[in-house]
Amino acid sequence: MKIDRLIGIITILLQKDKVTAPFLAEKFQVSRRTISRDIEDICKAGIPVVTTQGYDGGISIIEGYKIDKTVFTSDELQAVFTGLKGLDSISEVSHTDRLIDKLAIGKNAVISLTNNILIDLASHYKSSLTDKVQSIKSAIEGQTVITFRYYYSKGEVDRLIEPYLLVFKWSSWYVFGYCLEKGDFRLFKLNRLWNLYHTQKHFDKRALPEEKIEFERYFTETIQLVAMFDQSVKYRLIEEYGVESFSDTDRGKLLFKMGFVSKESLLSWILSFGDAVEVIAPKEICSELKKQAINILKKYKGT
């Protein structure tokens, strides 16, 4: 992955006064032309890298540049590699070990990654999720429009998008892209996305407005739930929303208050607690739960 290589090059330049393009090309198993483009990208990012020709020439960070040569501390690199290990759990190819080896200079490894942390981002959909992530990543790199069938609360639709980012947030994977039907940027959940195909249509990248990648805006809280839960499900409230999401009452119940985005998701969540919860507000949710309870009772009447 390019970002891995850029991090590796920066780290090497911070540790060595000067290196050659052939050295970097061999280290990262790419062409010298690719290394030249990488150096340009690093300069664009604000790190002044210079290339000198002739005897004793090479690539180095400009002399006198005020940069802390511990830009990546051991803890920070540990966090980077831990995150990469998590990504490896849904990837067909492991990048982490290879990256660590490339960042090792001589006998002094940049970091010694221990195995006391294991992150597995895979789900019940690991097989299909892996294929989707690899396919979308390829489309992003090749700037190829993708099409897929998308399932959501209002039904199902076919979508045609220009993919820009793969996003892991709120415990799920999403693809962020420009929807050609809606004429705007949208976020799509991968587990709701099926029949994914690459088209032959190439796209030129659009400018990404900063407000569009503030992903919290896609999940604005609209429903304020107030409910009483039994002590028997306290562990679930703590697991899903934390110890501050509820308070103890004189009746021995747990008073829970939280904002929700989707009415359908909220109803499903409440129903998963069975009779261990009583909704206080909003009243429309109480009415909907009552209606669903009556419909459930009808299905099992006489059994």
C-alpha cells in the first residue's frame, strides 16, 4: 500500500542522513520512477526532501529543517502497526510483517511489535467483506466507477458511484463516494452492499469538501429515547453505551437516556430485550412497540 511505503521512506530518511533511490527502490520492491513520485508526494506533505546528484549524492531531508527526528515515537508506531494488524484481519495479504521488515535499518529495528494485542475486524461476513474491500480498494486506486445493489430501510436500489474512501467507523465498514444518481457524496455500509461490479468508466477525482468527510454528520441523533431497563440487562447497556448511559432508580430499575438516528434500528434494539425494558418516551415509539407486540401475538395465537 502506498501509505505504508511513504511512512517507511520518511522513517528511513529520519534515521539516515542520506540514501539513494536504488536503495529505496530495492527496499520497497518498486521502480525508481515510483520512488521519485513518492519523494514528490512527501515534499507536497510539507517535509522538505532534496535530491543531490553526482559522487556522494542521494536523497535526504534538507539540512537545518527543524524537525523532531522522533516524529514517530515507539508508542505511535506501535499504534500504527496495531491498526495495520487489524486491517490484515480482513485482507487477503498481510502487510504488517512486510512493512516492519522494510522499516528495520541494519540491526536496529524501528519497532518491535509484540503479539500482546490482537484486533480482528472481521465479522460473520468476513469472506464477502474481504472481497468487497479488495475490490473497492482496487477501484479507488484505478479511479473506476463501481455499481452495486444497496439494501436499506426504504427498500433496495441500484447505485453507481465514484469510490473515494474505505471507512471503518461505528464498528462497521463503509465506502464513501460520489453517487452519480444523487449528484452528491454518500456513505454506504458494506454489509448492505451486494452484487458489486467494476464498470469500464474512469472518473477524474473531485475535490472533497471538508464538511463531507465529517462522517458524524451522516448520523445525527434525531430520536431521544427514555426507557427503564431491568438489572438483568445492565451488562448490555454497559457493553453497548457505557456506564454513564443510565442511572439507578429507587425502584431498582435502570433509567436509560440516549439519542438514536434510525427508528427501525431503535425498534429492533428495544425488541431484542424482550420484557426487560419499558419505553417511557417518545410516545410514538411506545405505540409502534405495542403494535408490533400485538402482531407478534397474533402470529403465535393458538400455538
